[in-house]
Amino acid sequence: MTVRIGVIGTGMIGEEHSRRISQQLTGGEITAVTDVNQEQAQTMVDRLSLDAKVYDNGLELIQAEHVDAVMVTSWGPTHEEYVLAAIQAGKYVFCEKPLATTAQGCRNIIDAEIEAGKRRVQVGFMRRYDSGYQLMKEAIEANRLGEPLMIHAAHRNPTVPERYVTPMAIHDTLIHELDTFRWLLNDDYATAQVIFPRKTRHAHGKVEDPQIILLETTQGVRIDVEVFVNCQYGYDIQCDVVGEEGIAHLPEPQSLTLRQAGQRSNEILQDWKKRFGEAFDVELQAFIDGAASDTVGGPSSWDGYAAAIASDACVKAQESGQIEKIEMPERPAFYA
Ligand code: NAI
Ligand code: NAD
Ligand code: ISE
């Protein structure tokens, strides 16, 4: 069965994902698209030579008979409404992070999914599909490091646009780590604190950059993450898990070592598109295969909710300068 997919939001990642589905992956077809900027939706259809209808809005697209599954790649504040509508229409939905911009928004989605009685949502936390992070998880679960004690991590982007403001370091950027570490450690967060080092001269006025986020899990693992979104030199994701008997280091992306002109060098990638390209492939193929076989796995609405609760606490910690508590409600059996 070919899964007929409707795309809401044809911006940067919407087009990336649509290109993958139509040109690289198997079992899926883009049959419908929409964007608040209709011209942009039509441009994507033309550029990718899609046989897809352009809809006036996301809610109409979700209802369309020739749409089996929905991909939400519009701006974060629009996600909740579309995911709720897809659940109500009984359609599988892949939603880019964040699932919703508030924890309450995620809770509304969880309540709707439970009431509908079936898992419908896969959240776009693609790092879980990255082969490097998967190796780290395998090592932790096989107890090759002993018990994990600490994580040192960094999330660096070369630059960010003017619309990127201080809280986005948490809910747009750190949100990936907030999901990844819960998954790696099989644990939840207990507290968060944010520290602002000296500001880089490359950051514009509305963003504090860099930031250091200190997290503590319920089992006492301590985590420090440097978020530095104007680091200039590249897109660089670092992670070390320190255990009682060893350390797991996130593999660097494969790159040619060049010996030339008295230098030995390796390329550093410049954006998330290439850094997590293979992870996006695996993530979306899993969604298509899941929809085709009437089931969905991977990061759930509950994971989206957990990341949102931690993210809210980190934003609070940015503002208060204090250590903030993170309280996770009990996980419903539905998401066990
Ligand atoms: P973008 O701004 O390039 O694209 C968003 C698109 O959504 C725009 O074309 C906009 O016109 C459209 N849109 C906005 N509201 C809409 C609505 N109500 N209905 C239909 N279309 C609407 O943004 P980008 O960078 O593609 O990000 C989109 C989403 O993807 C965000 O949630 C972002 O957090 C996520 N993202 C995830 C990444 C990852 O690593 N997983 C990387 C980059 C983005
Ligand atoms: P973008 O601004 O390039 O694209 C968003 C698109 O959504 C725009 O074309 C906009 O017109 C459209 N849009 C906005 N509201 C809409 C609505 N109500 N209905 C239909 N279309 C609407 O943004 P982007 O960089 O592509 O990011 C989109 C989403 O993807 C965000 O949630 C972002 O967090 C996420 N994202 C994830 C990753 C990742 O690494 N997983 C990377 C980039 C972006
Ligand atoms: C972007 O939205 C992403 O999701 C990228 O993965 C992240 O590195 C970047 O900081 C975000 O802005």
C-alpha cells in the first residue's frame, strides 16, 4: 500500500522532508500540500514535480479523502491544532518538534489520543534515529560504561537569524537534547538551571549567547549542555556520557581527512540538514512503514510532553536565575 501524505508547511524542513519522501524513500507519496503562503506551496509542488493538490488550509487538507497520513512542518505555534485535527480524523501524523509550544498544548494532544484509543502521533525527534546516538544507547544498555553518572554536551549552530530570541535556545534548540537524554538514560529530569557566560559579540541584541544548561535527572545523573548558536565555525553536536567504568563519545560525522598544504583537516558540517540527513531518512521511512501497517512507533506524544515540561522549566530558569524543579506527572499505561 502506498501511503498518501498531506504536507502542512512547505518551508525549509517541509521541503526537505517532501523531497525525501518523493525521491528517496519508498512506500509514500505526497498527494496534498498547503502553506499559509500558497505561492510557496505551489513552488514546492513545481520544484519537486509532485502530483499533489494545493489546499487552502491545513484543516481542509487533513479531511481530504486522498490523504492517509499528515506531516506537520509548519511553525511551532500551529502544530497543536493540526495534530488534534489529524487525531480526530483518524489519521497518522508526523509532527516536527515541538509537538506544541506549551506543556498544556501537549497534554491536550495526549488526552485526545487516549480518548481516540490509538497511537497516531510520531514526533520529529530525529536524533533517536541517528546511528551514533543509537550506538551510545546500546553501550549504556549493555552496561559497558557501568552506571551513567554525567553527560557533557554541546549544541552549536554557526549563526541564527534576528527572529531567534533567548528562550528559543531552549524550546527550539535544547529541546533535541531534552528528548535525547531522557531516551538515552531511560530517566526523567528533576531540576534545571541556566547560566549565561560572557556574551559573544556575534550575537544580535535579542539573544543571550552562549548559554549553559545544567540538568539533574531523577536518578542523580548530572548533565551540562552548552548551547552556542552563533559559534561561527559550523554545526557541531557533541555528547559524552561518563559512566562508572568508561565514557561513550558521540561519533563525529564521517568526513575525509585531507593532508594538504602543510595541514591535516576534516570538514565540519554547516547545518542540521546534512548532519542528521540519514537520521531524517530513517525517521520518515519508519513513519511511512508504520502508517502502511496501521501502527506508529518512535517518539510519542508523551515524549513531546515530557520535553515540553522540561523546556518550560529551563525557560523559567533562564528568567529566575534559580534552580527550578521539573515535575513529571505519572506516565499513562497507554504510553508504556
Ligand atoms: P520555515 O519557516 O522554513 O517553514 C515553516 C512553513 O510553515 C512556512 O512555509 C510557513 O509559511 C508555513 N506555515 C506557518 N504557519 C502555517 C499554517 N498555519 N499552515 C500552513 N503552513 C504554515 O520553518 P522550518 O525551519 O521549516 O521549521 C518548521 C518546523 O520544523 C518547526 O517546527 C521547526 O522547529 C522544525 N524543525 C525541525 C528541525 C529538526 O532538526 N528536526 C530542523 C528545522 C526545523
Ligand atoms: P520555515 O519557516 O522554513 O517553514 C515553516 C513553514 O510553515 C513556512 O513556509 C510557513 O509559511 C508555514 N506555515 C506557518 N504556519 C502555517 C500554517 N498555519 N499552515 C500552513 N503552513 C504554515 O521553518 P522550518 O525551519 O521549516 O521549521 C518548521 C518546523 O520544523 C519547526 O517546528 C521547526 O522547529 C522544525 N524544524 C526541525 C528541525 C529538526 O532538526 N528536527 C530542523 C528545522 C526545523
Ligand atoms: C532548528 O529548529 C533545529 O531543530 C535544529 O536541529 C537545531 O540545531 C537548531 O538550533 C534549531 O533552530
